Amino acid sequence: MDADPTGGQDCTITFVGTATVLLRLGEFALLSDPNFVRRGQWVHIGHGLLTRRRTEPAMTIDELPPLDGLVLSHLHGDHFDRVAARELPRDLPIFTTHHAARRLGRTGFTEPVPLPRWGRETMTKGGARLTITSLPGKHARGVLSAVVPPVMGTLVDYEPPVGRGLRLYLTGDTLVHDDLAAIGERFPGIDVALVHLGGTRVLGQLLTMDGPEGADLLELLRPSKAVPIHYDDYGLFKSPLSEFEREVRRRGIAGVEHVVRGDSLALFAPGEEPGPTADPARVTVRRRAPLGGR
């Protein structure tokens, strides 16, 4: 059997809900876009717009492991809510846009890390290295682009002490746009993409990728594995996961896995080399019971 490409380190993602994902990469623990309000509660997404949560998060903040950092694509209420503002450690490093970093600093968070486009920060721990890079995102087209907050995608490169590393792409709430092509040019070989879907619409305008746009992004960047997130948690999400799954099957896009809230996905089993699934028309849907029986 071949050697473990991650040097024997555990690398998993746990889907908490919406765009909230716990990344365990060796000794590192990162959280993305914390959204912990409960089903039926409202969040504010700006300019007087509210939306109600339709699902339960798979865990609470006090059930999280000690975190090394947080990646935040942008400052909307379904990505950084009042529970996160109240309960997350004030000294937690938060890698985000300049817009979000300024606002978080005003509310008492002491370690926001503003990243310009293509800017990067590196952490080391136990001989391993984690590099976080800000990638281009576009939350709206046309007139709405002037009123939504700036958004970024995030590249997370994990380098274990020995063995091959992992490259993960968190799309953030982006639409498909011309600048995305530069991601593939600068950072080839994306192992895992966490794809924000939902087809969020305001005033009839698209604010997050629907099924066809999600498939367009996969065809453009060709990650070895893709995990859809951010698709059914709020009333403003108009494109169901099934639309994306149908589009993926129609185009024969390989390597898509659906992880239910509370479930964890091992990014590589011991000895497994990254690569697409054998059947290019297959979408693997994982339906195991969530953590804690939720």
C-alpha cells in the first residue's frame, strides 16, 4: 500500500450548516463563516433585509474544538451571526476582507486579519504549515454589486511535516465571473472545493451560485473533489441542491460528494491519492446520521 499522502495526519471536514464548516487539518482546526442561530430565528443581511433560518446547525460553539483561526468570506448575518459575535473568543484570528475586519474590530474582536486579494497569511504548528490566501469573489452583478459587502474566496494550503499536502478552496458567496479563471492559473491542483450554492435572490437578482453556475465553476477550476454547502438553510435560497446534482450528472462532472449537516468527510483515506471518482457521471451522496443524533 502506498504511503499516506498527508503524512499520517487526519484531515476531515465537518459540515455544521449553511457555510459553516469545521476543517481539521492535522493539528490545525479552522472554522468557516460561523452561523449558529437556530431554526426559525431571523438574521439580518443588510439594508433592512431579513431572512429566517430553516435548519438547525449541527453543533453549538461550545461543542467546537479549540480553534486556530476562522475564515470569513464576508460580513452578512448568515455568515457571522449574533451567536458568533457573542460567543466566539475575542482573540481568535479571523482571516477576512478589509471591510469585515474593520467592523469586527469595532465590536471587540482583537485579531481580525484583513487580506487583500491574493494576500496570504501563514501559521505553523507541530512542524506543519497552514497558508490562507484571499481569492477573488463577486457577490452580485449590476446595481446590487454596489450595496452588498465585499466578499472573498479562500484557499487553504496544508503542508504536513512529512508527505503531500492538501489544497482546499472555499468559494465564498461568489457568482461565476472572469476573475475566477486566475485562481486556476495561480493555484492549480485544487484537491477539495467547498462550493457555496443556494441561488440566493434579492429583487430577482442572483447573489450566490445556482446549480448551473456551480457546475460552471467546477468545470472551470476542476477540483479533484467538491462538496456543496450553503444551499437550503434560509428562505432566500431559491435553488435546491437537486438542481446542482442534476446539472453535475448531466455534464458528467466527477468527484462531487454531498455531506449532510453534522457529518464528517475524510479528505483522504490512508494510502489514497487525490483524484476524481472512477465514474464521471456519479454523484456520491453521504446520508449517515449526523453527530449527536441531530
